[in-house]
Amino acid sequence: MEWYILLGLFFGGLMFLMFLGIPVAFAFLLAVMAMGTLVWGFETGMAQIVQSLSGSLINFSLLPIPLFVLMGEIVFRSGISPQLIDAVDKIIGKLPGRLSLMAVTSGVLFSTLTGTSIASTAMLGGTLVPEMESRGYSKTMCMGPILGSGGLALMIPPSALAVMLGAIAEVSIGKILVAIIVPGILMALAYTAYIVSVSVLRPDLAPPYAVTKTPIKEKLAAFARYILPVGFIIFMVVGVIYIGVATPTEASATGALGCFLYSLFLRRLNMDVVKNALQGTVKITIMIFMIVATAGFFSEILAYSGATNGLTNLVLDIQAHPIIILIAMLLLVFLLGMFMNAQAVIMILIPVYMPVISVLNFDPVWFSVLFLLMIEVGTTSPPFGLALFVMKGVAPPDTQMKDVMWAAVPYIILDIIVLAVLIAFPSLVIFLVGGV
């Protein structure tokens, strides 16, 4: 059977299974099992998939995933978010678009602690949107910053999705975690500049209001108690990797320890929190590991069936600049990101894309960062971006879906501008990686 027919049957079957409502990890496993049967026959195919699954899951580089997930679960279950938001509120002071800026700042902090955009969007949406609307903020200025900053969870360490991508793509996880720092900062700065500009030019969208002056002593206390420990956790995850005293696996353990200590310091840690966090971690980790293992078998089938060589030869035959091919590849990431969760997009495309990236002589770490950023854009893009539905679910009852979609548009544009800058200047992504 020709490789392109095999790929067509695979993707067609996968879409059909997902349309039936089967969870993406199970749908992918069933589709890969069918593909293995077509390539090797039933008995050989099943034996091959068992061997491949076990081989994929004993990979030591996967260990950061459950530990990064545990970090987010501890923060989520301990209910730290209201205290952290209150601390940001005290520190920001009176600035144009104050509440929108608070959403971005809180989003950056939650991204560091949780590593998941959905949790960050849900927490900030449920907490800040009612307050912002009561102050006369437009729906765009209420929900847009939260949707944008929620996506920063993919672009600021620790990011379990970055670890998953690195494991499937066979790219250094430590390098990816360091490489996403500057793009994440650029996105946060772009959001901040946009909010301040709009608030100054259109004060009716984010009306200024009287703010109770917080004494400098109280600001310093809030910073020391709530914000500084987050910086310490960032160092325990990324800093120890960069200075060379820990591997990504060891850094994930120190980061998890930091979150436990942070919750304990704020007196939010108890046995119920630990129990619920561990249960949540096990559920999420099983799903991610299942995806990683199945994606490994998918890569083997692509290589054995000739699909990998066929795709690379197809790319070499295209008379187009490599950057044009890159943009087309990222556009597909964007389109799939509107309809699927991020794990599914990585699972489907990375085994297909990495041989092509090698042929095009692109830096795999640089491409991995662009891939993550494009997934983030897809999750907030109309009509079916998952973050849009999360925001609709936590927003006030009078919020319509079109309000949520329009709120996301400026931040999608800002993300694409940042993406263009990273494509034009790859050194912004990889200049920190040399020390890892």
C-alpha cells in the first residue's frame, strides 16, 4: 500500500473516531493499531505496538511531566490564586488599564505555577471578569487579556506540554524550557503595550477609577510574601538548568518541592490538598503518557511504511523558499489547534514534521518554540478554540460567544506579530540555549 494512502486512511479514521466522541488518546491508539495491522499484519503489529509502548514509557526524560503537572495541581488545589491576585493588585498601583494589566501580570505568575493555559484562564476569568465589568471595562478589555495571558502557560517554564513535545520530537527538553523564556516575555510585553495604548487612546474601554493608595511597606510585604517566592520557584525550575547544576528531571523535582513549600508557607497545604493534587496528577499524567507512547509507535510506522521518506522527498521537490514551507506547516498547526487540544496536535504533527525540519536545516529547538506558540494561538482562535469555551463558561451569564471571540482577536494578532519576529530573528529564541 502506498504511504500516502496509508496516511489518508489513518487521518480519516482518526477524525471519525474523534467525531464519535472517543477521547483523543484512545482514538489515536485505535487508529495506530489499525495502521500497524495494515503495515505488519495483526499478530506482528500487536507485538510491535506492545514493544514500542513499553520502550517509549521507560524513557527517563518523561519524568518531568508528572512533576510539572503536580506543580500545577498543588497550586490549583491549595487555592493560592485569590491571595496572589490580591498581592498583584496592591503592587500595580494606578496605571492605565489597571485591571487588564493585573490580568496579564497574574496570568504570567499563574503560568509559572500551573503550566496549563486552561486552568489559568478559568481562574482569572472567574475572579477578574465580574470585577472588571463592574468598573465599566468593555468585554474586550475584560476577557482579551485573560485569554492572551492564559496562553502564556505554554510559553513560560515549567510547561509540561514543552516536555511532551521534546520527548516526542527527541529534542533536548532543557533547551526547549530555556528557549521559551524570551518568547514568553515578548508576548507579555506586547500585551502590556497594547493595553496601555488602548487605555490611553480609548479611556471609555477601560475607565480609570479611584484606587486606594497602598503604603509602600504593605506593597513590599505583599511582594515578599507572594511574588518573590514565585521568582524562587522559577529559579528552581529554569535557573538550576541554565547554571548547570540540575538536569530537567532534577529541576522538575525542585520545582515541585518549591510549590509544596510555597503552599506550606502560605498555610494552604493539608492532607486533602495533597491527596487531590496527587489524584489529579495521576489522571493527567496517564493521558499524556498514553499520547507520548502512541506517538512513538506512530513514528515507527511512518518510517517503516516509507511515509517519512515520502514526505521529505515531497518537500524537497517543492520549488518554494524554506520559510514559505515553514509558514505552511505552522498554518496547519494553527488550523488543527482550533479544533483539537494541544496534546492531540503535537501527537499527530510532530512525528511527521521533524524529519521535514531536518531536511530544511532548521534548528529543532527554534521550530519547537514556534510550534508551541502556534498551538497557543490556535487554542484562543475562533470558532472552536478551547480557551474560548472555558472563558464563556466562567464569564458572567450575559456574555455571548461572539463577545469572547472578538475579545481574543487583538491578542491573536499580537501573537502572530511575535511569531513573525521570532521567525525573522531566530537568535531571540536560541541565544540562551548555548548555556544549557
